[in-house]
Amino acid sequence: MLQIRRETDYAIRCVYYLAGKEDEVIMVDEISREMRMPKSFIAKILQRLSKAGIVDSYVGVKGGFHLAKKPQQISLYDVIIAIEGPIAMNRCTVNKRICSLSSTCRVHPIWVDVRKEVERILKKSTFHKMRSSIN
């Protein structure tokens, strides 16, 4: 089964929630409560998203998190890459030099096409589009 990790799912849900509170700094407690996710896990995820430039982190009494960009500038692809790393159906699609068969393999070009199509769909799936499709 091909699937994203729970950490990535939580990261997507965090960004989705922050996209709905675009002009506010939101505390981890609120995100945890509203999105039904463990607070300690979310704090670590949000720090990774901050390092990736997806969210801004604020410390202090009024501390919390805020999107670093507009929701239309953040895609599912951005969040997945920040948490999972490169998207690949097979590791040879990330680096064909790791497989000596890549140049003669009949399946390799298919995996490359699948990877490109998945990336295309994820890149056009912005948080703005996701939020506006349910409102």
C-alpha cells in the first residue's frame, strides 16, 4: 500500500487549519484541540514546517504559528516534501544512478511518468483551493 505517513497527514491538517485563520497567530493547543491531534507531535511537525518556510513561529505569551505565505502559495506538494522528502513510486525515479537497470528497464519510464503526474496534481492542490471548495 502506498500511503503518506501520519506525520505528513498531521502536517497537512495543521496547514489546512492555519489557512482558515490566515491573519491570526494560532497556538499549538488550539490546533491540537480543533484538529484532534496530539499536541507534542504537532509542535515537532510545526517546527519542521517552519524550517521549510511554510509557517512562521512566534515565541512568548502571544506565541504560536502563522502561515509564512498566502494559502494560494502553499500546495500539498510543499507540505509533503517538507515532511516526507522527494515523492517517488520507486527510488530510481529520484536518482536513476542508484539502479544499474534504469537505462534499460521498461518500467522505469512509467514510474517517472507517474511521479511527474502525482507531483503535478499535488502542486496545483493549494490550501486556498481546498478551503474554498468546501465553503
